[in-house]
Amino acid sequence: MKKKYALIGTGGRAIFFYGSLARDFRETSELVAFCDTNQTRMNYANKLLQERFEHPAIPTYKAHEFEDMIQREKPDTIIVTTIDRTHHKYIVRAMELGCDVITEKPMTVDEEKCQEILDAVNRTGKQLRVTFNYRYAPHNTKIRELIMSGAIGDIHSIHFEWLLNTEHGADYFRRWHRDKRNSGGMLVHKSTHHFDLVNFWLGSQPQTVYAQGSLMFYGKENAEKRGLTDFYNRTRGSEIAKNDPFALDLEKSTELKGLYADAEHEDGYYRDQSVFGDGISIEDTMGVLVRYKNKAILTYSLNCYMPWEGFQVNFNGSKGRIEMKIVEKSYVNSGGKKEDEGALKAKSIKVIPMFGEAYEAEIPEGVGGHGGGDPILLNDIFGVPEEDPYNRAASHVDGAMSILTGIAGNISMRTGLPVNVDSLVKF
């Protein structure tokens, strides 16, 4: 018997899920409905289903009809890919109505909404999966394997630097993410991936978090300090934008045009806002210090305007050191092929024993987005999962522990004080 899926939130991230169901898992799965605040966007999703995946169009429901959709279509599982601040609403109600849930990361944006989700899981007994595809990338799985094997003994400290470039990094400052109310800021929306990786690598959970961060590059005030005098609100219709390398032209991408330019008359959402405009309330430069329950220490930084995209992470252990450097392809959400998202340009893992010769760890070649992690994740949630010694499938607890580092970081940035993670929610 096929498992039935309905999806709410048909923006740029949604096609990753519904495209996979329509293309790869038809024999075991049935896509039964789309739900969104925007009818044009749902119509475009149906157009892609038919033209790209040769799948029949499916019923559409507006967001206020979410409960009607569940009662009428009777899905087994709801896939949530809405803006981050609304995740909890649909997760909780779906579980109360008898559905399991798969949610895009981050699970939610603050500790109150996180508690609502945790309480709903306990109350309903339904399953909630969080889609952390970076866990499945072969290079990240390799780190887990090396640490589990004791290659450098007990891990005492990690230095983790993530770089977002002036294409992908800038993109968060053009769209709804720029409002911290919507996304929880970059420490929640983006860093949830990174904090989850550290939890996964260490097999531990954060205990204490201290953070600093500011908006130092994007935004009108910062641009004025650098001497910029010409400003615009959005790229579409602006002469000034034609000379701005940060401008995003929605007309150059069929998908961006279909999902956003053609849909904006319904809700006034502009996907191509200027990154040097007013109204940006998230940080673009952040540093975080975390102590874990196993006593390991993390120093972490995220900068969103770098000349290259990727990350460097160094592990210091009781028997040596691991140095990893990953360079990723630049990417704009919905502006290119899905398999280019998080795809690798270069990768290396160097193991340096305390007494012995350094060596390069062999990293299996991955195929698909996020360094090859995406296809494995999709099979894990929609197909028949293979036995996994690394335990990469992420539960609601994993989803909570990853965002709680970022949520604690946001509180620390506001107060200037360290935050005890266990004080934020009750499991």
C-alpha cells in the first residue's frame, strides 16, 4: 500500500521533496496535495509536476484550508517547507490530526515554538523527521567514522569556520530570511546544519553557549559607510540595480520567475530585494563558543560575504588532529540545478596522529546535491533505509538540539551572557 504525502509551502525548497517523490518513489509513495498561501505558486508547482516529472497535477489548498486538506486527502505524512516561523504551527496541527511529519530545517526559530513541538510529539506519539542532508554527505560521514574509530582519540576542541559567498550568502539578505522574526537569523536558519554536524560528529549535545554577532556588511547603513550613494528597493524595474553585482534578476531563471515574479501580485512578496536596503534585522558576521556535555569546546564563525563558499574545520584530540577543508559551488535557491546545491569543488581530510605520519583520508565520491548527501537522505525518508552504523537519520530531538545552539546564541547576543541550553526547553 502506497504511503500518502501532502506538502505545505511550495517555494524554492519544496521541489527537492515533491520532485523526488514524483520521479524516484512512485511505486511506494503517492503525492496527494499541495498547500500554500499563494495559488500562483501552487499552480507553478503543478506545472513542474506535469512537464518535468510527467506526473498528473494534484489538488491544491490555500493555507487556511490546511485542516480540510488533511481530512479530505488523508495523507499519512505532511512535508513542511514553509517559512521557518510557521513550521511549528503546521507540524503541531498535522500531528494532532494523526499525521507524521517531515520538516525542512530549522525545525523552528525559538525556544517557545520548540517546546510546542516537543510537547506535541509526546502528546500524539507521531513521528517527526528533520531533513539534515549534510549528515549524509560522504565527507561529513567520513569525519563521524574517523572519530568513532578513535583515529585521534577523544575530541577536546573543534574550530569550525563556515563561509558563505557573495552569491549564496547574499541571497539570505534578499528574501524573507532577512527578517529575524521569520528565520531566527543565520545562527538558527543556516547554522542549524553546522551545529547539527557537531552534535552528530561528537555524539554529544550543547551545554553552554556564548555568542557575538552583528550586521556588518549588508544593509543600507553599512553600504553608506563604504561610500555607496545610490540605492534601490528591489532589482525588478530598477536602473540602479543594473550596475549592482549583488542584484538578482528574476527574469533570468524560469523557476525564479514562475515561483516568485509571477506570484508576487498575490501576496506582495519580493524575492529580489536589495541586500543594501533597510529592514534587515539578521546578522551577517557571527562568532560562537560552545561547551558540550562531553566537555569538548567548539569555536565557530559564520561570515556571509566571503569570496569563496565552503568550510574549514579542525578537530583536536587526545591522539592527534584532523583538518578538513571543503569548497562548495556557489548557488542561489531556485536559480539553478538542485544537484548544484552544496555540490563540491574541492575536498580534503588530513589526519595528523600525535606520533606518526600525517595522511589524507579517502573520501568516497558522492553523486547529487550537498556533496552526495541528498540522494541518501531522500531514500532514508521516502524509500527503504539501509542499515546505518552512523545513525544519520535525524529525529525531533536532533532537530531541537541543533536549533537550541543557535537560539541560545541569539539570546547570548541580546544579553551579552552565556546561556545554559538545558534551561531553554524541557524534553
